[in-house]
Amino acid sequence: MMPPVMPGPDYSCAVVVKCFSWDPFVERQLARMQEVASGFDVYLSVDNTSGTVNPPRQDNILMTNQAEMIALGLADRYEKGSLLWWNADYTHYQVFQKIPDYDYYLFIEYDAWVLGGVRKLMDRVVGSGAETVTLVRRDMKNWFWAKFCQDLYPGESCRASLNCITIHSRAALAFLFEKRKEMSRRKDISFWPLSEAVILSELVPAGFRCECLSEFGDISRYEWFPPVLEDDLDFRAGAEMAFIHPVLDRSRYIKSLLLHTHFVKDYFWPGSSLRRELSRFPGAVRPSEIGRAALARGVARVVERVRGY
């Protein structure tokens, strides 16, 4: 049952929107968050490892890159993707070092959204006594990465979460920062754990009160796929809390559909769901792009099978 809205004591909260690019969509997302999170300090945390991201100069923009993360004492290790994709929590510690004085930190990816109000959410979180809120993965037996993390987190000690929206108390964030630096000094970790495995696997045994995001709102549209088109979402909607991910503009939305769809079943069959969805955007996707995307998807699946992940 969702905790009631409770005013509780006064508390400070930093709302941190995370991104790795700057374009009109990211700008719109930041402006929306600044509007709905009035009363809280809203920051933009920008991964500028590429050196090409140039948001406007504002007081609440926190620039970072991979070199700065390593300088914090965090290991330059990852098993897939890139350093800050695999270790998404690294950014949290850099933010914490720069703005250490808030009671709570709400981290949200640029393509995620909180319906129902950030203030309402945070009042509920604070009123519940939770020190960390994230989407807890319940079915660990079917979580792909669990088997790779068994050396560090054996058996049921391995806990995982989806962290597109994550809330930490100051104490929880400080604890995780120290744990990650301690982990980074070790030489005996063969498989470097992704952030999804680290947060709860470290916090729960240490006695921190961790709650699932589903305790505070609807999560039926909170996964990596399928995406939600920006134009289809009323960002101001509703008294009921809901968490959305990913929310994308048109170009990103189409790209996501092409990247993650099973083409034989979902495009090339007449009347398929992908074919119907793409018909909403006449002329946006050429037939040659469909072919290339299908080929790329097939190659990616083969590589995944060969590598094991």
C-alpha cells in the first residue's frame, strides 16, 4: 500500500537530471523538471566525456567526465558499454562531492519522468523513513547478471535494482561512495559489478532502509522497453503517482523501436505492431533503414551469444 502524503519535518532535496547530450529534447526535460519540482534545487549532471556537450551556462549545471570519476578513487573498470553506462552510480558520487549538504538526492535520467509531482513523491519517501528508493528486482533467479556477480555477492546477498529513478538519503549516498572506493582498491574482483547489483547488495546488509519504487506509485510503464513517445505523455497529469521510462522524442523513439524490435515477428509480418507504429510517422523511415536496422539487430544478437552477454 502506498504511504500517505506526510508533511514531516523540513528537509532539503537536490533533484539531479542526468544526461550525456544537450539538444532540444534534453532542454525540454530539464525545463519540465524545473517547473514541477519547484521548491527543490534542480541540477543537470552532464557526462561530457566526449567533450562535445555544451549546455548553456547556468549555476546548477554539473559537468563531469570519466577522468574526473577515476580521480575520485573509482575504478576504471566496466564489462560492457562504457565506464559511466556500466557504473551509472559513479555520477552520483561526483554530484555528492560537489553538493554534499542536502538531506536527500533524487537522481533521474533525462528520459525518465515522475507523474504526480516530485514534492508529493519526496514527502511520501521522507514520511516513510526510507533511506533509498529504487525499483527492486524481485526475480533474481531470472536476472541475467546475477550469475556474474556471485563471487562478490553470493547467493541471496546479490540484490539488484533498476536505477533510472533513484532516491538516496545523504547517509546512504555517503556510505555507497565509501564502499565503491573500497571496492576500487581491491585486486581480487574478477567481474566488475554493474551499478544495478551494487546499490542494494551493499545497502541492505548494512541496515539501510531500502524501499521499492512500486511502493510509491505505478511502475507499469517503467522499463527499458517499450518507449513512450514524448507527444503521447501529459507531463502535468494526474494526482496519482506513476513512473515512466523511457520517455523519448520522435527521433529517439523511432531509433529505439528499430533497435530493440524482433523484426521477423514485429515488422515483416503484415499488420505487425511495429509496422503500425511506424505508420504514425510518414516518410520518417526509409525501407533501406529498416533493412539496415534488421541486419544490425541480427548481428548484435550473434555477438551477444558468442560473448555470453
